Amino acid sequence: MVKSNDNPINQAFLQRLRETVFENLEDEQFGVEDLSKKVGISRSQLHRKLKKLQSKSISQFIREVRLQEAMKLIQQDVATASEIAYRVGFSSPSYFFKCFQKFYGYSPGEVAKLHASEQTSHENFNTIRIGTTNNNHNPKNVSKPLVLTAISLMILILAIFSYFYFSNNLKNSSIEKSIAVLPFKSLSNDEENQHFVDGLVDDLLGRLSLIEEFKVTSRTSSETFGGQEQKKITEIAKELEVSYIVEGSVQKQNAQVRIIVQLIDAKNDDHVWVKTFDRDLLDIYEVQSEIAMLIASGLKLALSEQQIKYLQKNQTENIKAMELYQLGRYHWSRRTEDWQTKALSYFQQAIKEDSEYALAYAGIAEIYHIGNFLSDSTDVDIRKTAIEYANRALEINPEQVEAYTILASIHSFNDCDWILAEKEFKYGMSLSSNHSTLYHRYSEHLMNTGRFEESRAAIDKAVALDPLSFIVRTVSAENYYDNGFFDEALEEIKICQDLISGQFHWRINDLLFATYYHLGKYDLLLEEYKNLKKNGLDEKLDDIEIDSLFQANAAEGLIRRYAEITGDPFHKSVLHGLIGDKENCIQWLMKSQKVNPTCAFHSWYEFKIIHDDPRYIALLSKVGLPWQPEGTP
């Protein structure tokens, strides 16, 4: 069996990408969008192909092509390392040196010295990892022109064919067992009925998500396509990266309800089945169970007795309680004005209607947990209340994934109890492999405990489950950033901004500001500082004064100004770490830990410069780090 990346068609496609990057090598602005346009496929499709073929992002692929050419130029001794940096498209030599060292394990200067030594050059350079090229390659062995011409012609033919092959076939293998439930249409005009309909969709998603055999896209991403009748099913499926789509409509009148549901094979844009259910309103949950079973049957899944039990289990049989819960979720997920107060009120009303409604208890626990997390100081009573409600949810339903997610988050982010947090996260994942919030918070837990590769895998899983979630994408961007992958972080930040239609958001815009610094994009950093100022950062300086500060002290001057005016000791520490000011970084971090202790500081990229400081090591030991779970080498 031929591996996908050994396939000549795949090799031709990758060669086409390399040639395109090489043709634009000196253009430092040439990036992801440009490459996708040049090869004639969408950015998201290109990203998926590269992930499948080489486990790389588009930015990583472009950067490696640039670094491979830089290696050749350094070996040829045609210019200084700084000049070569510009030749291969790096606008910042310092960033080039950092990427080169990270990729090859050698600095450009060390490579030049090794190459200059006649006795050791061949022996040493055979040990250097040169991207995807053959490590035994000898630059003196040049193929004959005729052979090169023949190979080039074959590559061109295969590349043309690959356009058609890839666009239709390659993606299908990775999304074979995946499904999205689109928002059902309410055929009644009243708003109350819409909350009833949303509740049915939520209930259906909850049932399906407990089946491990296939991926269920989160409601956050699926509901993006509500009311978009103009979009084809195949287009929606491609954006959500699923192979099946569920659509439906609901009409409720007095004590009767009609539900029309269709399961669609999105790859072929063909209906697997269409069913109409005319039932009494009191039988609605029996219908939900039946729909879930039909979907599993349509996907040809062999269900165990335990899975059938999950599909048939009802969260509540009180329709009013379900509608109140949906109203709470509406305010919670959209962060409307006074969202915490409103969501809490609706969840509490839902419990009055049904005192055994586990989801509503979990909803209240989440409100208290988020409230404690967002507050300026740790409130023991709020934390205690969150745990009480989460435990109450588990008393009613021991398989309540939402409750385990909350408990694990509290034990990790509030308590620094890494062992208990790990246990709760793992047990939650054993119940459901389709809960994106569980995976994105587990990713943060893994970052905090120094398990960076596992953390990336966890957030990738969350992105796959909820690709259009702003918070999931934000955590993904922060993960790339804290691991030093700044190009990839920038890609993810741009996706986050698209998801909120370019609106300002402190968390993501602040990250953008720091990312520009690491990438050497100082002009963009200046514009982003003005953007932060416009949204309340620096009221004393006008744009002209900011320009003067930038011209006098460059990017570092703006960052020092930012550190001076922010009132948060932790943020001061981060900003000093950003520009390499070790002493101020550790001093302010120590002050912040006295004022508002946090467990989540070890993962921050800015603190890497103080990891060997005894004062930092002492802070780390106070929160029980470094720590590894049992069985970890």
C-alpha cells in the first residue's frame, strides 16, 4: 500500500507549492493567502492538505522553504547571514536567526564555520536536518539537463492532474465519520417557539456527542449557518469538515408538534433519509431518541447496549424547563448585556421547573466558575458554589460531561491541583470525545504543566470539533504563540478576527500586538498600539506623540510605555518579558503572585527568559510544578 505522501500526485502537488514559494522568495509579504491563490484552492483546503500530507501548517511550510534556501546560500558563502535573511523573505534578521536555530539545531554562524572547515564539513553537514530534502544529498552531484527536463515535465503533468484529484477525493478519507446538525427551522412565528426548537437541536447534539465512533461538530460552529439557504450543503460541509449534515424543521401548535428531519450525505449531496414525525408534545423526547437512533443507523454504526442507553436517556422531560435553559444558554453564549445575571436567572428558573435537570445545575456552576475566573481576586465562596452545583449535576447524572469540565477547570486553573484536574479531564473524555470545551480547557491545563506537544494535539481536537468558535480559535492562537510559532499564531488570530467581523477584542488584539513584535512587523505593531489606545489603553498620548515615541525608541519604547500605564502587575511582567527585561519581568511576576495568585503562568512565552531564575523556580514550586502524570516518561 502506497502512503499518501509517497503518492506521485501528492509529491507533484508539494513540489508545485515549493516552486511557488521559491518564485516569491524575496517578497516578505508573500504568505498564506498568496500561496492559496497561486495554486488555485481555498486557504482552508490548502491547510487541510498540508496537515494531512506533512503535518504542517501553511506558514510552517512557507517558512521551511525559505530556511532550506537560506541553508544553501550560507553554504555557498554568497552573503552575510543578515543579507541572506532578507533574500529569503525574512523582514527581521533576529527572527530569521531564531527560526534557523529552531529548525536546524544550528545557528547560521555555526553553519558557516562548519562549512568553512574542509576536514569536518561533510561529516557534520550530514547530521543537519534539512527540512524535507534528502540528508545524504551532495550539492556537487548535479543531475544531467535531460533528466531534469524529463522530471520537470512529469511533475507538471502530475501537478495539473492533482488539482482535480485533490479537490474531489483527498479530503473524503479524513472526514468519513463526521456530522453536523444545522439549526432547525421554526415554522412558528413566536420567539418562544425558537427556544423550544433550539432546545431540540441541543438535545439531539447531546445524544449524538456521546457516540465515540464519529465526530459531532459543536453547536457554536453549526449555528453559524442558520438561515443561510443560499449556501449549498456541500459548501457548508466543506467549511465544517464533515461528511454528513442533519437538517430539520419544527412546527408546534398547542399540544401537537410536527418535526421533519433529513440526513444528508454531503459528499454526494444526496439524502440518506427524510422522516416526518407527528406527535403529541408530551412524546417529544421519545421522538428525539428515535431521531438519534435513525442517524446512527443511517451512518451504519453498530451501537453497544451502553450507547443505546445514552441515546435514549432524557436530560429533562419538562419542556418549560428546557426552554428556560435555552434562554440561559442564549445569554451565556452571546455575552449579551448583563449576560451572567440573565443566564443565571434562567438556569435557576429551569431548576424550579425541574429540580432534577442536571444540565441546568451545570449551567449555574459554569456561571460561577467563569465569574470567579474573570474577577480581580480569588473568591473562595464563588469557587465553592461552582463546585457544589457541578457536584449536584453529577449526583443527578454521573455522566454529565459539562460538570466534569467545570470541576477539572477549577482544580487546574484555581487550585493548582494538577493530579485531581487530570483525573477529572480524563474521565470527562472517557464519557465523550465530542465536547470541544473539555478539550480546549484540557489543552490549557497541559500547557500550564509543560506538556506542550500534548497540548497542541488537544487544542487541534477542539478546533476540529468546533472550527468556528471564537474562544477555541483564541486558545489555539495562544497555544501557537506560547510555543514560539508566531506565523501560525498570526494565521489563527486573523481567523478569530474574521469570526467576530473585525470587532475589537482585548484578548485577541493584545495577542496580535505581541505577535507583531516577535515577527518584526514593527509598523503594524505601531498601528495596533493606536488601535489599543482607541479602545481605552492610553488616553494621555495622541497619535502624533505615539509616532514620536516610536521613532525615538522603536517598538521597545511603545512596549515600555504600555508596561508603565497598565495597572496589572502580571501584565507589567509579561510586557517586560516581551522585550527581554528579565529583572522587571521577575519582579512584577512575584508582585502579581502576592496580589492575585494564578496557576497559569508557566506556559507564557514571555517568561521563558526567567525559567532559570531561582526566584521563578521558587514560584513554580509553590504551585506544584514541574509535574508529570503517572506513567509519563
